[in-house]
Amino acid sequence: MNKKGILVVVSGFSGAGKGTLMKMLMENYDNYSLSISATTRAPREGEVNGKDYFFVTKEEFQRMINNDELLEYAQYVDNYYGTPRSYVESELEKGKDVILEIEIQGALSIHGRYPDSLLIFVTPPSAKELKRRLINRGTETEENIKKRLNRAAQEAVGVENYDYILINDDLNESLERLHKLIQDQHMRVCHQLDFISDMSKQLRTLE
Amino acid sequence: MNKKGILVVVSGFSGAGKGTLMKMLMENYDNYSLSISATTRAPREGEVNGKDYFFVTKEEFQRMINNDELLEYAQYVDNYYGTPRSYVESELEKGKDVILEIEIQGALSIHGRYPDSLLIFVTPPSAKELKRRLINRGTETEENIKKRLNRAAQEAVGVENYDYILINDDLNESLERLHKLIQDQHMRVCHQLDFISDMSKQLRTLE
């Protein structure tokens, strides 16, 4: 039986609640591992190295690229963000379902490399609700909110490349749906090839 | 919002329990419609026309083929089996999830025509268990059991073309997994294109 974990890529509009959902997923179930990105940007207040991100220099990041130590990487403004390969691969081998919370550019690149990965896009139920959530955070300037909404409009174009859309209306309900959705993937034929091959062998040799 | 139903194709080894599962699915949930096949074979004792099958003559079946009234059809030994199109299409339009219980040949033909259909293959947990179930039916001759197991060995080759494998160990558990699996499909991007397009429009026109 194939016991390898599922590689799950989660993206979504900022304000969709995906950060909260990921936190809840980790706290409520123990079969998940959350991949931590490497970045060249400076830590923000309260961010912890090795927990929120691996904070590295541009030289270190370049070395990781050269050594093929990143599953994907992307540049935003002046900073690089990437997914360290070794953690993801070793957790998958252990049978853990590994969650990558990354942007669309990285998501598509992962999907090219791992066709069996599961791509989920998290969205609020409406654009109005997205705006309301961004305003309610109380941490964003009006200009920033406008920027984020513009960015969302651009991102929406790429949503069609994902496998599933999770419309996050109620957090607890979304958490359960997300968990079930990921667990269902273990039934996908591509994750059951060993079972099929065993079964075929048994059927041919059955006395 | 796209409210169209999901087209679900269920196949499986004979003895996998798929007939029982389909019956339970219909009895326990009301969002499903079971497609009834047309066939040229004679009714067996107890079989009801319009419930188990639509029993038709070879001439009627040929006319249905000519008029493009069948979604798929296949021949087994001397008999034809096919899926009447109009029922399936009208139920999907109503938002019902429509279940086709058909063989692999028909399943692949449906998938070619409806790429968004969901293909599920039901199997017992092992070949030994499959044999045990066939024997326990008490209705099959030893020769027939051998034939069915041989056929299963051939069918196993085609399983890789399905989307999901449902290993039917416990019926109640399998029922729940099957139902959840189908309901999850409503979150697939291909079934949410209207939502994505609405959301994009809203984001671009948000004031």
C-alpha cells in the first residue's frame, strides 16, 4: 500500500482567511506538516526564524537555487520566496500530508513538477466580503486595501488552474471541508497504484 | 452560481458491493438520481422494466443509437447496454448528481464526452475477499466464480483510468466516504466557473 503523503498547495486572496485556516488545520489534526518558506525579506516584528520563515541572505538564497534545494521560488518586488525541498520530501515519505501556503506563480510551478499535488484556492464568498475583512483588520491603510483588491482582481484570472475552490464563509465549516477534501485525495487512483498492482497480482494468482 | 449536478460514473468488480452501495446512496440522500440503462437482454426473474432496466428490442436499441439518444453503449456477448441521454441531462440541469453504474468500456467513453465527470472504481480490500463474497452469494457456480475472477483480473488493468478508488471494506463507512467524495466535487474549479467569473467582475467594479 502506498502510504506517501499528499502535497497540498493552498493559495487564496489576502483576506480570505487562509492563514487562520492553516493554523486551525495544524492545531486540530495531526497528519499535516506545514512547509516553511525561505525568504530574503527582513523579519517583521514578532516573526520568528524557522517558524514563520527561514530568513536568509540573497547569497544564501542564490546558493539554495544553485544546489536545487528549492521546490519552487518566486520574486516579489525585491525579495525572493522559496520552498525548501528536503523538509517537504521527507515529510511526504513519512506519510504526512504537507501543506504549502504559496502564491499562484509558485503553485503552478509545483503542479508542473508534482502533477499529483492538490491545488486549493481559498476565497471569501464575495468581493464585498473580502473588502469588509480587509477593512476590519484595522491594520491596512485605505491605499493598501485598494492595492490588495486590485491584486485580487489579477489573481482571480489564475484561479482556473487550481483543482478546488474553497469558499470560506464560516471558518469551522471550511476547516472540516478542507480536511475532508485533503483526506479524500488518498483515494485518488494516482495514490493507490500500489494497491491496484497488488490486487491485480492477487487476482492472477488466486487459486 | 453554477448549480448543475455532477455526473458520477461508478464501476467495480462484481462482488465489490457496488449495487448495495448505490441502493444505500439513493435511500439515504435525496440529491442523487440513478440512471437506468437500456438493454436488449431479456428481463431476469423479478426485474422490472423502467426500474432495473429499460428492456428494448434490438431494433429499438438501434434506433436510439441512430437518433443519438444514448450517452454511451456497449455490447456484451450478444446483448447491448446503453445509457439514455435525456434523463441524465435533465437531472443534471435540475442540479441532481446523477449516478451511472456502468462497465469500464462505457465509463471511459463517458469520460471522453464529459471530462468533468467523476469516475469511481469500487473494489473489495483484497482478491481473497472478492472470492469469499462471490462464494457467499450462494448463487454462483464454481465455474462462474472462476469466470468472474478472471474478468476481474482483466478489469484491474483499466482501473488506472478512474479518478478514485473506493476500497469497500465496511458498507456504512464506504457509503459515507462515497457521498462526501461526490459532494466535494462541487468545489472543483470546473464546477465553480460561474462563481469565479462573478467574483472577478465584482473585484473589478468594487468601489
